[in-house]
Amino acid sequence: MQRLISAICAGVILGTGLVLAFAQPADDARQELQGTWTATKAERDGKAADDVVGHRLSFTGNRFQILSKDGKPLYAGTVRVNPSAKPWTIDFDHTEALKGKTWKGIYVLDGDTLTICDDAPNLDQRRPVAFETKSGSRYELITFKRAAPDRA
């Protein structure tokens, strides 16, 4: 009986360690996204999407918010990232304007440049697998630059 209890305890401890080990990369990746990003280039379905350029995407903890060029709130919710997937995946779970809907995307972070390709124009399709928006793809590709932190 003592061995059984010891084995169960060891399994619980090992399992907890594995869960924490797998959660760590996502937490680290989400931490790298923290702050505000400004859309500098965008395309949708293979064409320029100038209406998106200037939008600001902010990450605070596990939350995101998108503001229009003139500062009006557009979307908000929680964000999930998976840096173990190839390419890295990002999901925007909406809690306000599109409550209950999820944008499924992929992303790459290169210094102060964040590139996201997602299914925002058509939530019923699969997650994109490449950073492209060919005509008829119904995907959106946005390049963001990290905004300078506000000085109080």
C-alpha cells in the first residue's frame, strides 16, 4: 500500500511538472507580445487592406484589444498562442463585438515586427498555413510594428 501511495504521489508530482513545462513556452511567447502594436501593412484576399493600416493591437496579460486609427474600440477578448506549432499559432477569442467567435491565425515575431495571418474575414474556414493572402484565400495578413511605450 505504501508503494502504491508513493507511486501515485510521484505520478502527480511528475504530471504537474510536465504541465508547467508545456505551459511555460506559451507563457513566454505571450510575454514577448505584451504592449501595443501598430498595423503598418495589411492585405485581405490578395489585395491591399488600407482600412486596417493604423489600427492598434494591444496585449495585456492574456487579453487583447484592437483600436481603430482614431482610437475607437473595435474588438477585445482573450488571446492564446502556441509557439510549439509550426508555424506558431494564435487565437483571438472575442468577448465583446464578436462575442463567442474566434479568429484562428498564425504569427511570427521578429524583433519589433509582428506578422499575423488569420481567418478574420471568414471564421468558418481553417487556420491559414502560410503567410499569404492569394485571391480567393479569404485570409487577412497584417504586419505590425511595436509602438513606443507611453511615457507618463
